[in-house]
Amino acid sequence: MRADAVPAPVDHDDLSRSLERETAVLLSRVLSEFLDLDLDRDPVLEDFTAGQVLTYLSREADRMADDILVATGTPLPPFDKDRRWDLERGGLRPGAVLIEDFVASSERLGDAIASVDDWSALPASVRGIPGRRLVQMIVHHADLRRPWDALPAEDAAIAVTLLPSVMPEELPDIPLVARAARVPVLVEASDGTRAIEGDPRMLLAWASGRPLHPDSIDASLPALSRRIWF
């Protein structure tokens, strides 16, 4: 993003509420639908199954929680070898175990975030954890087949504001501007400045390489070549 087009800071309380909401929604959906998701069978992201995606979200939550604890000088808990499965093997666990793992790791991260008194005192990489986790939860929930239009508009708008910092290498040097119910399109102002405008849900789908359908992406947009992990 251009230096003269830096977005307004995201309110930390708004971000925390969105992250709590997105975590709860995914947990509720997995609890009620995990048998239908075929957690250990059908690939949902490249060659990875829903169970592996859920394992990834669990391990990322543990990693982020550890990073916060280290940055705040809090002792790390003992390593739990019975829970911290890697991506490949962890996705093969029974659905109930996958869910228990996700609950435990999400609670750890939530507690770590809530324990921070002064985010400004932490390194930039740690300050960015809540925002990165929100984008991560939203995008990988889409991989688990939540329709993009089921994403709350408030959460989508916050995530779009965070995208340039979460994807600094992948996104073009063009600001993103949320415009409700508009297919993302590249627009140019009379002074020659450019922006990508669109519905925040569609902007997230485009930027993450998960468009709703091929014709939902305008041909004027820069090409993003691959679906990436967050």
C-alpha cells in the first residue's frame, strides 16, 4: 500500500470482538457439521483435508500464544506432546479429537491476547497477531466451505483493512477500498491514483485466491497466482 494511503488503525476492541466471534462461529459449525465436512477425506485446500486445515489452525493458535507469552515475559507451559500433532498426521485424528485440540488451542490464544496490558510495548510482529489470526480464521473457514456471504460485514471490513499488513508480499501496491455489494474492480482517479474497490467479502476472496466464482473477479484486477495459507 502506498505511504500516502495508509488505512485508519483498527480499533483493538473491535478487532478482539471480531476474532472472538469468528472463532466461536467456526467452533459451533465444526461441532454441528464435522461429520458432513469429511474431515479426513475430501481435500479442501490444494491436497489438504478439512482435518488438516483444522489442525493447522490449532497449531497456529499455539504458536501465536507462545509468541505473546515470550514477548510479555510469561513462562511457557510444558509442551503437551499428546495434543500438538503436526499437520500431516494431525489431520487423521478422529473428529472429536480434532475439535478438542482446536478448542484448547483457541482458548490458549484467547487467554494470551487478553493478558496483554500494553500492546504498544510489544514487537510489531507480536502486535500484529490478533489481526493475522482474524484473517486466518476467515480465510480458512471459507476453505471449510462457509459461504463468503455468511461472513459478517463488520468482520469482513476489519479483515480487508488488515490485508496489506498480513499480505505485504502478495498484494499489489494499490490501496483496497471497501464498497458494499460491488464486484472488485480497479479504478483510476483523475489525478492518476488507483485503488481496488469492492465488497469487502469479495476483496477477501480475491486477495486470498478463493473467488466466489470466476466471473466475480474483474479482468482489470492484478493477477494473484495462487491460493495461499494464512
